[in-house]
Amino acid sequence: MTIDYTHDGVASTIKASPREALKKYSRKEVALHEIPKDCWLVIDGKVYDVTKWVPKHPGGSLIHVRAEQDSTYLFNSYHPLYVWKLLGQYCVGEIDASDEDLSMTNVEYLDTVKEPFYLALKERVEAYFHRNKVNPRVHSHLFIKSAVILALYLFFYYLIFFQVQNPIISSIYAIAFGYISAHIVMNIMHDGNHGAYST
């Protein structure tokens, strides 16, 4: 089976190998390969030996965060479509569905390359960024948002510890301080973790 898509205006094709042609691995066999120097990933039920790619991975050590576990959703959320074409060369087999240890395969999902809505959506989003010459990993809004959040964080910190003596007002400021602290995690660290904060 093949599926066509475009990247940077260039038409490409993803080739999906027939499942029956792949070697089957049990959960325990895959679990033997969980370190950076011997790293296997499970994506859409297929097993990939990405050991040679680990040192070159642009996302650094994130590639082996879920080594030997199901990495489907993690992979799909981080990577553009053209990466699937690169991934194919590392495929060594698939998870044995008859394996009694279902701790890895207890989530059912459609094979991504057979899911037209997901592919169409991802392709259109990537095309939008390309067409409008927008870098999806860097935007001035991110830095403005970060400056505002950090300024509020320092402001409430200063009020709580150096200005206000009233316990009731201090408590209100402490709640605001906690709220702003959560924004550092959700709006700065989270964006950075997804590679969307800067190059």
C-alpha cells in the first residue's frame, strides 16, 4: 500500500510494507532493546531499530525516552510527514498480536498511514506553514508570552516576600503566584519540550 503526500511543495509517497511480510517480536524481545546503544521503538505496531539514528536525532535523547514501549502517539505528535519516509528503513518487524503480555499493545489505534483524516489534516497544517513562510518552531508571540509570564512571576514573588505583611493579601498573592508558576510549565517548558519554542 502507498499513500501520497507533499512536503515543501514536493510530492512524495509513503510505502507501507505488508504486515504479513514482517518478522514478529514479543513484548519481552523488544524490551531487551531499551538503551541508547541498542534502541528499538514500537510505532503503529511495527518495531524499529533506531540505534544508528540515536546520535543524529535532532530531538536529542527524546528518541529513547520510550524505547521498547509503544511510541506511536509520541512519534506522531513530534514529527512531520516526511520523517515517516526515513523511518521505513529502520523497520525490523512488528509486535506479535498473539503475545500474552499485552502491556504494550493494550491501546488500539488505526495504522496511521491508513488514516486519511489524520494524514490530510497534518499535510494541510504543514502546507500552511510552508505557504506562508512561517517557521512552526519560532514565533515572536512565544517570546512575548514568556516575558509577560516571567515578569508576573517576579512581580508576585517580590510582593509576597518583600512587600505585603497582611496574611490574607499574602494568601491571595500566593494563589496568583502559583497560577503564574503553572504557566511557566504549560506555556514555556511545554512548548520547548515539543521543539516549538526556538530552533
